[in-house]
Amino acid sequence: MIHTLLEKNGALTEKPKENYAPMNEKLKIKISDLSVRFGLTEVLKKVNLGLRENYVTAIMGPSGCGKSTLIRTLNRMNDIIQDCHVDGAVFLDGIDILDTTTDVVELRRRVGMVFQKPNPFPKSIYDNVAFGPKIHGMAKGKDLNQIVERSLRDAALWEEVKDRLKASALSLSGGQQQRLCIARALSVQPEVILLDEPCSALDPAATSKIESLMVALKKNYTVVVVTHNMQQAARVSDFTAFLYLGELIEYGETKQVFNNPSSRLTEDFITGRFG
């Protein structure tokens, strides 16, 4: 990785020029000179990052560093925020999703998102998962039943709810609700799953199930997870990006980032000296 050394307020930091995958690795998403500001506040500053297909990439950093803003840009969720201005490019399979001609509804089908707090609809378990396929006209009848079952199986929830699909989704535990939200995202056959601190509101047992699920999902999906839990990033991810004050400080294989970080800022964050 090539770095430019910068002196900021007396502290040495490192800013990567390029963080793209090697040419023999397929990039699902390529982020190029991405800057995001809300009003006059610049939240992301010329971020360059390549996300490999069928891997888990963790985005970590202290609160307010731009983690959530980064992944919300990947399916244009920031569009709904007033005074949000985005510069740069985000390529999904080589197509710039920030182009004005992008079909945002189709983009959000291809790039699904699960939020920090479980947010099931006040409907039945079945109707939560069936909602997306119905809206997109993907299936009905037996085909829809198959999609619901497959999605719940993929989210490791089927065995726990198969006998009560008509029960309210709100009757599920917090961890089950989060897996239901993952099943809902999977039901429309996305290619990328974005997880924004999906375990922050869960107990250790539920967290363990979600972490196991993240690892299993990469077989069929590209997974990007924002986490404030460094141990979680180390457990589940193949690659890790470290953000600080809106800049991408370091990106690489998770083992390398944690065991031999190339940036002093990364090392300080991992060892708990700040953050």
C-alpha cells in the first residue's frame, strides 16, 4: 500500500492514496475520491476503497468518523438527508451509482441495508419477508412461499419461526428481529448486504448468531459491516478499513491490519489509546 505521510497538529498520520484490490480480485464496489458533506460539515474526505466480491469487509473507527455515512452512500440512503452533497464516484459492477440516471429503487434492491436497531414492520413474520418481493412483483403464491422460506433459512431463522409465520414480528426477541430484518433484505435477491452496527443493541448470545450469519452470507453475497466492536471486526471480516475524521487511514486484510498496522493511528485505536 502506498502512503503519503502527513503532519497534523504534531501527530504523524498516514493517508492511503489507493486502496483498490489487486487486478486478479473482482471488485464488487469501487469507491473513488468520495467526499460527503452535510451543509458546511465535511464528513468524508476523498475516500478511495475497493470492496471485494464475496468477502466480509468491516468498517471501523471512532464515533463520528464517517462510517455510517460511507455505507449509506453505497445505496444512496443519504439522498433523503437535506443539505447532503456528494462528490466523487461509487461504481457497482463498473457502473457509477451516483449518476443522475441511476434507478435508486433498483439500486436499493441490489444493495440491501440492515440498520443498527431492528426495525421489523408491524406485520406478521411472513408478511415482513414477503413485502419486498410483492412490491417488486417478483413472485406470488407458492413461489412467494419459497422465497420467504429460503430467506428465513439464509438468515438462520427458519427453524425458530416456521410454525408461527403468522405471528407478529414484534413478538420476536431483539436478536430474532434483527435476523428477520436480514431475511427481509435477502428476500429481494440483493448482491450486497450493508450492516450498520447490527449487533450494538443485542446481547452476547444474539450477537454470536448474527456474527456466524455474517460469515455464512459471504458465500452468496458481498457483506459490508460497520462496527464499533474491534473484536467483532477481527472475528468476522476478511478485510478491514479504518476511518478517522472522515479520512480512510488504513485498509487491508484484517489479520494484517490488527497484527501489523501500517498507521500509528490504527495501532492507537486498536490498542485503546483513543476512540
